[in-house]
Amino acid sequence: MNFLTRLLITALVAFGLSYLLPGVHMDSFIAALILALVLALLNTLVKPILVILTFPITIITLGLFLLVINAVIILLAAKLVGGFKVDGFWWALLFSILLSVTSSLLQGTDDRKS
């Protein structure tokens, strides 16, 4: 049940951010739900591989390169999910930062209630 709650929170935040950020476009809430599922899969399967491959540059940049990896994951998700479009790398970077921070805050308050 916790996984479904996290997916729903991610979908809601992503859908809301698509209205706030002019470089991020989402057709419907169904697209946001699919995006949340695809992001969960990409973060589980692809992100660890990218982190291992880019470990030296991540160390040199003191972890800031992980933001680039997150943006790449968003751009990859935009290619995979119909109804979701990001206009460029910088929009993907901003979207990933805001999505991570907002989702973490909402999920943190959800965890405290339980």
C-alpha cells in the first residue's frame, strides 16, 4: 500500500508541476500516473547503473552530478511516456529537483501521520 501511496503522491506533484513550469507539458492525470510508474521503474533499474558508471565524476563534483542523472532520467521518461513532454535539459533538471523536494516533503508528512 505504501508503494501505491508514493506513486499517487508523485503523480499529483508531477501533474501540479506541469501547470507551474512552462517547459513541462502533461496531457492528463493518467499520463502523470504512468509517469510516476515509469519513474519508479527507471529509478530502480537504470539509475543505479548510471550512478556506478559516473561514480568518479560524482565524487569530483561532490555529488552534484546526481542532479544531472536525475534530469537524464526525466528526459528518458519523457521519451517513454506519451502525454508527457519536457522542452529541454534545464527544464528536466528543474522539474527533477522540484519533484524530488516536494514529493519528499509530502511523503515525509505522510510517514509521520502513520
